[in-house]
Amino acid sequence: MLEVFVFIISGTLAASTPLIYAAMGELVCEKSGMLNLGIEGMMATGAAAGFVLVATTGSHSVGFFGGMICAMGLSLIYAILTVLLNANQVASGLATGILGLGVSSAIGKKYEGTTVTPLADLPLGPLADIPVLGESIFQLDAMVYLSILLVVAVWYVINRTKLGLLIRAIGEAPEYAHSQGLPVRLVRMCCVAFGGAMAGIGGAYLSTAYTPLWAEGMIAGRGWIVVALTVFGTWVVPRVAFGAYLFGVISLLELSIQAFGVNLPSQILSALPYVITILMLAAISRNVTFIRMNSPASLGQSFSP
Amino acid sequence: MKLSRLIMLPVLALAMMAGPAAAEKLKIGFIYPSPVGDVGWAAELDTGRKAIEAHFGDKVETVFVENVPEGPDAQRIMNQMAATGAKMIMLGSFGYMNDGLRLAQQRPDMTFIHASGYKLADNFGNFQSRNYESSYVVGMAAGYVTKSDTVGVVAAYAIPEVVGMINTFTLGLQRTNPDATVKVVWLNSWFNPSKAQESARSLMAQNADVIYSLYQDTPSVVTVAEEEGVYVINTSSDMKAYAPKMLLASQIADWRSYFIEQVQATIDGNFKGTAFWGGMADKTVDVRSFSSDLTSDQQAELNKVMDSIRSGSFHPLTGPVVDQDGTERLAAGVSIADNDMLGINWLVKGVETRIPQ
């Protein structure tokens, strides 16, 4: 029983990590008014590039860095289309996403079905020796701990710094921000690039640490979950993070319940993570005024100075 | 002028001779539902394609398209193959059936072989493997090595083929270890490597010390098992390379001889659309890479059972067989009929998980 508990806690932290990275990136991106629907493709590109680099160089740092750069490059295509050329954000995002899926399959072609050594665990000194808790929380890999720091950092930057204020102002009223002499297009491009980079890291985590293998289509819809989490989490950092962990824990509970032999139709169980996450997030964000306060008013709208 | 004409003549003659010869070269198209990797379903089909090339050499030309979604894309690709001179097409996924059959009816001059379907025509045959035979054998092996008497199965969908394999696996397991039980996690997906790994870990967390990776195309489950030091059995491809220490055995399906036969029939003009259900007897189904942790006595027993399946003297699903509810499904000495096997929708006693309804 204890083993199941450890499996669920440690598994949740790891399973949610790719979602956390990509969702934090998407949140910053959307806060600036940019709706990037290409996350799935960017995660796939990050996953493929990261995997190939780890497979060839053996270094996970190189893999994460390369995955991040490749996905960021892809997000810049989206940024050029939408920010500089004022193309429709929805259509451009979808197109870049599809392009990303194609790019990922081209990059990973020769590596289809192969594996790499997973990212090593990093036990946190004496904390790792605490019974049960140590095994479930303090014996994970470095990227899991970094993802938690990322949540804190994104929350801090968005809510407590001048940069955060700048991003929020631009997402709220780009024309007004522009008239105040703020660099709307530059900030938006940077936010999109950050979103792409984080999606790349999330993808690379999936292919080199969580499931250390490359198989085309392995992102399996996580990019879409990220987009949904950001919206249902009403652009509030702790809620989006909570949604990601909730999704992770329910996906793992589903499998444990099945393995226990509980007599519930597995199709319903498979749908549970989606249903519960959406219901929970919808329930905690019922307040319309609160949603309006947090949603970037210019989301999805193009801006030309 | 004269000189050039002199040179041209033999060239023309050669070209004319080469013309009909080139036309006789049989062009064969292959359509796979997933990318061809080192291992997995598409890789096994592609091994069959390569065997055709090796066997027929210049007499055939093969083309393949991988990762083709079922539906309009598949239809377009098979039509294109037909338009560019393919005279034979191998359809590698169940969902290609209706489009393939329609094309077969329009083009009686072509032949088709289709994986895992049930529809037939004069020029449209299908092929399946009796993997339930090898499932029994690997189940016995699992029974030998399990210490916790709990075996976990990571299964794709609860289709009859998979249900049948879990049944014979469990019967084999109980033959060598009557106390052992089986837990199943249904993925409800053909392809989700992360979920497959999570499932394997969740089964291990519940004491399973042998994991049966049933129709996972990627080495997802196998690598987790190697990492955690838990025995693993794999389906469709030999994945020894991914789990050199912990792989207990691999169940494989080998389409080479069937493919070669069908190509020969097409060349000879006597192709018949038949339903091929290959098993251990014709070497379509086999078990490879038994772990060296099995003792020589155990290995000998496994070989004996495999021989009896090959010779037809033993059917893995033979009564007395009782299902999960305790109802007797097969009386003592009665083997399941092929038709019942194709539609099997109950699990034997000893499997703790239910079939999703």
C-alpha cells in the first residue's frame, strides 16, 4: 500500500513536470496577449531535438538546451507571423504547431523507437532518507525541482516585478501601452520565445527523462492539455500549476485503480483526468469578475502600431 | 548519319527487349500505420518486405509508405500506388480494410493482403497470427520466475485477440504456478509510451514482479522493467537489446514465408483471397530470447510444450476452463473452436481485472 502511495506521489511530480514547464511558458505568452496554439508541435520538436542530442552526445544538459533552442526557433516563426506581420493568431499557431509535428518526425526519423539513459535522479541529501516522504519527493531528478522553482519564479515575475507589470499591461491594452512608449512588439516576441523555450524543455523532459525514448507522436496531446490548463486556470499561476498536478495525479490514480482490480469501466477511468481537472478548475474559478481581472483583454488580437 | 543509325539500331532493339521485361517486374506497395522503427509492428511487416526483395531479387520492386492514418489518407495512398503501377498491395492495419476492398473490386488485376481484417474477396486476402499459442508458453515462463505470484499485464485494447492472449497467458502461468494471479491495466490506446510506462510502474508498485507488455510498439515497458529489475515479456518484436538482463522472452510474429508465398501466387497468377491464420506450426508465431535465468529443466519443459503446440497435439485453450465468474466455459478435454476464439470476450479465472464493458 505504501509503495502505491510512493508511486503516485513521485509519479505525479514527474508526470506533471512537462506540463508545468510548457504551461508556465504558455501562461507568460498569453499574459502578453499572444495565444499560442502550437504548443503541441513545439513540445514535439523539443522532444525530438532533445532526444537526438542526448543520443549523440550523451549529455542531458546539451539535450535540454538544444530542445529548448529548437522549440524557441519554431515559436519565433509564429511570433514573426503574428507580431510583425499581424497574421491571425489562431491560424498561425495551429500552422506552426502542425509544422512542429512534421519537423519533429523529420528530426527523429532515424531514432524511431530507440532509447537513451534517463536523466539521473538527484537525491536531496538527508531529506532523501526520510522514510516514504524522502522516496516520494526528494529522490527525483533535477528538472522536477527546477520546475517547482519555475512556478515560483513565474508567479513572482508576473505579480511582483516591473517586468510583470509591463507584460500584463501589454496583454491588457496594447494600444495604450504603445502610446506610453512601451515596446509592445518586442515584449510580445520575447514572451512567445519564452513560451516556445519552455515548451521545448517540457518536450525534452518527456523524451529524455520521463519516457526516455523517441517515438513519433509521443507528446500525445499534452500540448493541448497545456493550452486548456492555462485557460481553465484563469491565467493565475498557482491555479495553472495546481491543474497540472491534479491532471498528473488523476492519470496515475486511474492506472493504480485499474491494477487494483476495481471493477470500473477503464474507458471512463481514462477520461477521468480530463473531466476532473476541468471540473475542478471550473469550480474554483466561478467568479466572473475574477476571471475578467486576470484574463488578458487583448488575448488573440493582433496589434499594429 | 549512317554510323549513328548503326549504333541506334541495337540500342533500340535492346530497349524494345527491355521494355516487356521491365513491365513484368512486379511492383508491390506496402502501407504501414506507424513509423518503421527498429522494433514494433511496422518493423515486423517491413522485415517481410525485405524478405520479399531478398527472395525475388530483380523480379519485384517494393515501395512502402509509413505512418499512414486510417481513412482518407490511406485511401489516397493506395489509389496512388495502384495508379503508379503497383500490382500488389499489403495493407498493414485493420482500418485500411474497406478502402482496400473497394480498390480491390475496381482493380481485379491487382492482389491485396490485409492485416488482421475479416473481409475477403477473390483478390483480397487477410492474415493474422495465433499469438495466443506463444502467450501460453511465455505465461509458463512467467510462472517459473514470479516470486510474488503476481504478474502485471500492460494491454492496449480489450479486443478479442488481446483477451485471448491474456487467457492463454494466464493458463500457462497457472500450469507452472497455480497460485499466481494476473492484474491488467488497459491503456485504451495503441500508442502512448508514457502511459504504458506509468502503467508498468503502477503494476510494479502493486507487487507484480513479471510484466507482460502486450502490443506495445515501443520499448517503453521493456526499458522500465530493465531499470527496475523486474522480468518482462514482450509481444511482436524481440526486444532483448532493450532489456538484456530482465527480458524473460519475446513473442514474435514472422510474416516472411506468408508474404513470399503470396507474392509467388501473384506472379504465377493463382492468387486466392484467403484468410491466413498462422501459428507456431507454420513458424509464423514463435518465442525467442528466453532468459538464461530459466533452468535447463524449465527450458526443456517449455520446448516440450512448444513442440506439442507445433504438432497440433495440444491447444492452449483446452478445458476444463472456468471464467472469472466461476462459470465453466470449456469442459474437460474440449478445445475452443477457431470461431469462438475470434470473438472471445471473457477472461479466465485468475485474472483479477475485468474486461471494460
